[in-house]
Amino acid sequence: MSEPLAHVTVDIVGHPFLTIWSSEDNVIRAAGFTSPISPRESQPRQVNGVAGDLLWRRLQASDQRHAARGIAGSETTDGAIPTALRAYAGGDVTAVDALTVSQRETPFRREVWDALRGVPAGRTVTYSELASLADRPSAVRAAASVCAVNLIALIVPCHRVIRADGSLGKYLFGRGLKEHLLAHEGALLR
């Protein structure tokens, strides 16, 4: 397990989307948009020549064992993961559904992330509905906090969760991007 982690960046809804995975098992360890988070940043920062400093720091904090492997110097553009991401970007919004993911979890986080992966493209759920889908109907705030620590955006689709009043709510990569993703998937906002 000393081989560096593989990575690819695919343009999704007009934004670079970085995915990092262990190549020996094709398990995604981190994924997210690398567009600047702050208006003060005009370009995404680099990690070993790869855009995505925020994503890399989140992976290091969450999974030191895999992050210690480092990241490959060049992108992996062939294989199941890059192919699925390009298919999603091209309109096959179910293409990422079968990808394998792994992130640090507790039993509750696992229940919420599994529930999220069960929300089909084109649909949205409220935080209350997500808590119910995870068989924890009274844990609405806790379910929302699980969305906030999700390290595998898009594939564990926290962008499909909205507020009870129908507003978009928060999204690490910005509400505008969340709206574009939902439109790409054909979701009708409430």
C-alpha cells in the first residue's frame, strides 16, 4: 500500500471536480470541486501539482493512513472511475452510483451516507427526510452535520439535501454549484 493515490480532474457543470482513490482496489477516498472557495482566491491551490488543497487537507485530517501515501504526479485518465465521472458530466447522472467509496465513519455516519446514496439523481430530500431514511427520524441536526463532513462530494450526494422550506441550504462548494448540480440531474426544486 505504498503506491501514491491516483487522481483525476473532470469538468462537471463547468467546474473542475477532483477525485482521489486507491488504485489497487478502486476505492474513492476523497472527491470534491476545486473551484476557489473564497473570492480572494483566483486559482485553486495545488497539492503536488494537483488543484485541490482543501480536499487534500480534509483527506489528511480524516484518513492519515491513506494520505501518507501521497498523490501520484500525473492523472489517471483511464479506468472505471474516470470513465464514470466523464459519463456523469455528459448527462448519465447514474454513472457514479456504483462507484465504491470509503471515508472515516461511525455507525451513524454510515447510515446517513448509505441513505444519501439511495437518493436517486433528480430527487431531493429534506434533512428531516434524510434522518428518516437513515432510520433516525429524531436526529435531523446530526444528519445535517454528517452532510457537512462528507469527504466524497457528488458520489455521496449531499447536494441532494435541501431545507424543509425548499431552499437550497448550505453546500461546501457554494449554493450556485449546488443549484447547477441539481439542474444537471433534472431535480425540480420545491
